[in-house]
Amino acid sequence: MSFIRKISARQLSVLALVIWCCALALPCLVTYSTEDYLIGLAILLMGWFSLLMGNFAWLANIFFFYCIKRLFSKKVPTNAAVITVLLSLDTFRITRYLANGVGSYATIYGYGLGVVFWFLSICLMFVAVGVQQSENNKPLQKNTRGIKKTFSGFLCLGLCLLFIMIGTTIYFAVHDRLIANPEEKQRLSHVAFKRGKVCSARITVPQPIQNISGPIKLVLGENLTMARYPFAQIKDLLSYGIQSIRVDGRDFTYDANSPSGGLVSVPSVGKAAAFLYVTERPKDGITVRLVEAETRRTVFEQTWKNVNDGSGTYCPDYDTFSRADEQPRLILTQALGLDGIQNTAQQKQENKYSEIEGVIVKRTQGMPIGRLENNIHCPDDIGWGRIPYDSKIDTDGNPFQVRDKAYYLGRSYDGIQRAVCEGEFVYIYQVYEKPYKEGQYIFNIHKRSLGDFKQMWQRRMTVSNISPAIHEIDLIIQSINSTADGAMLELIDANSGEMMQVQVPIHD
């Protein structure tokens, strides 16, 4: 107490003001990305928005300056000092802040040095109020014990707040870093301390399965949300180096160098090498269990607990689109003995369509089609929609079936996918109206062999002078026949029955 009495209230006020100004340039509220944060100046300028959300911590700055002004005038703003402290504590009720102007919010991960400096300045101001009381009432202290005791009590309260603030900051800063797992420690390096509980859970490297000789059977629970990534993404799982994934009686493989050029499934044959069980409960988290089929050994069972702070994060870290060194991909590849194996499911390069023009050479009037078909002249075991769509998994679009094989060509954003079968070949196409060009329609067509599903060619055909009354969903290719000048397409408007013969310069 004797040391405090050697410092004047004015000196403490100046020190508090300097520390408050330093907080303006330091990170205060830090998000989970640790690269996004708000410095003190941004909070000072925009923090009044928090009043609309029912948080009043920003008002502490107004009362702080009022107290400093009163202290410079040798006044004692006791009530304002108490209000400042109480308002500042409302900071810990803030869980998120508005990240941009379109209503997107960022969840607060922790508090930077700016928050520590801000609280330190408020505590020093509170102590300065106590010192100012003592300075203003020194003449009374000789004759009035009660007044002396009251002023010493207010000063002691300020010192207690100061020591509690410093001690609490040091405790959490040290304690959090001692118990945190490696990923959490990396995030903590950007903050003074975390807002919530620190994640200390660590993932144990499992004893891998030796000599996998069959598919991995995937068993997915109901109502998966975050766990769909990556466990419902068949392409992603195969890209880890897994040779085959079994789901609901079909075995999926991926070979970018095959004639089909990607993801393929066939009816299941033989026994599975392992079972991968994935369940998710929103409040609890994601649980993944890998069981070796032959020995029934649980290779690993790992739970990622939901932090439940609105950030969508888990403990330990769970990355929906994980790299080779991130979870859950890392534990899965380690358990399957796939460390260092190159991806077998490389993304195929997008082939550009060659541009061609189609010319309408003849128009006739036919009968409207009562029912639209997506497969023209195709047998029952060839075409779109032959295999029911499974919403549990993501296969990057519906498959095109050729007998027992299903080929996944990717999602179409250019209209409904349809097919025309002609002998040993199939023409797969989508049609859409060209934007801002009335009467012009675009046909994306590619020809494939039904034997190995190898792509022969692909073209983007533009056809003009089509009636604007025709809707793209009703425009169907009825047949494609080779001619000396290329090919002749027969189009029909399913709604009106209008038929058009279109000459196109397509040569095999």
C-alpha cells in the first residue's frame, strides 16, 4: 500500500490512458482461423453495433473516459468507476461478431493482448479513483477514522481487481498451453487465452491392417451432416488410396486412366476386408470405428466431440476436406496402412467441347409426346435412372448404367442429362437455351462406346431459329444418323410435336 501512495492518481490515470491507447493497435477478438481478428480500434469504431444485440461492453469506454476526465480534475467518480468495471465484464458474453456486411458472423476463439491491455487500463483507472479519494481526504484522515477506512477499502478493491485480472490472465495463458493438444497449441499462439475450454484430446495412431485384399464396407448412420465430409464422399475416400469402397451391395472404384474416365460401381463380389462405421449426433459429435473383417479386431474407434459454440469445430480437430496430414483422413490412412501411397483417384482434366453449328434443314409437324423419356432407343439395362439414387452417399451425380456397371460422369449444370442409343454407341447430351439469344439452343453432346464406355468425341452444338415458345426441357433428340456431310439429328418438341432435322458437321 505504501508503494501505491507514492504514485499520484494523475500518474495512474495517464498510465491507464496510455495502456488503453496501446490496446487499440493490438488483436482483441480472434476467430478460429486465427488469421481473422478485430483490433481494438475496429471494436471502438464499430462496437456500438453490439448494443443492438443486447451487449453493453462497448459502453465501458465512454464511462472510462468520463472517469479519466474527472480524475484529471481531481474529482472522484466512484459510481462511474464501478459501472465501467461491470460493463467491461459483459465482454465475456460476446460469442461472435459481424464479419462482413451481408450478415455473416465469426465465432470468437480467444482473446488477444488487446483485451488484456483494455482490462488492465480499466483496473488501473479503478485504482486511480481509490488513490484520488485518499489524496482528496488527507486532511480528514487525522480526525475521522471512518472516512480513512472507507477510502482504503475502495483502494484495496481496485488493487484486488488489478491482481485478479493479471493473475487470471497468467493462469489461463500458462494452463491452456500446458494441457492443449498440438493443434490447439498452434491456435493458442495467436491469443492470450481461449474463450472456452481447451481441447486436450489426442488421437492415438492405430495398429494398421496388414495386406488388405478386399473392399472397405462403408456403414453410415442416419442424418449425417458434417460426417458426410469426407465419409459419404466416395471419390474422396478412394483418393486416399483405398482401392474399393462397398456401399449397399455395390463396389466403387476410381481409375482416371480407364476408358470411362472416373468413378465406376459394380455389384458386390466377395468378402469385405474391413467395416467402417460412421455415426453422428449433433450435440455429441462424430464417431468413426474401423473393424477388421477377418479377426473382428477394432482397429480404431475415435470420437470427435462437437464444441457446440456455434463455430462448427470439433475436439480434436476434424477437417471436412482434410489433407494427408489432417484428421480424419490421417487416422484412416494409417489404420489401412496407406501411408505414402499416391492417390489413385486423381481428378481428371476437363475436356473442352469443340464448337460446331447445326443447321435446321427440314421442319415437320408430328404428335406431342405424352411422357418424356431420358433414354431413347436404349435397352432396359442401359441409360440414366436405371439404378436408384442413394442419398446417403455422394457419387458426384447420378450414374449412367451399362448392364452391370454404373458410370458416374459428374453433376450436370447445363440441363437434364439424356441419352440416345444407336447400335454399339450412345450419345449423351444436355440442352439449354443460350442466354440473351432468343431461339438459340446449346447441345452438349458426347459419344461413347457401350463396350468399354470410352469417349469417342464431344461437341458443343449451337442451333438457331428454334421457336422461342419451345422450352429447353421439352427439346429432345430422337435420333442421330451419320451422313456424307457429318450427321443428321432429329429433334422434337415433346410439348407441341414439332420435328426438326438438323445437319451438323460431326465426323468420327
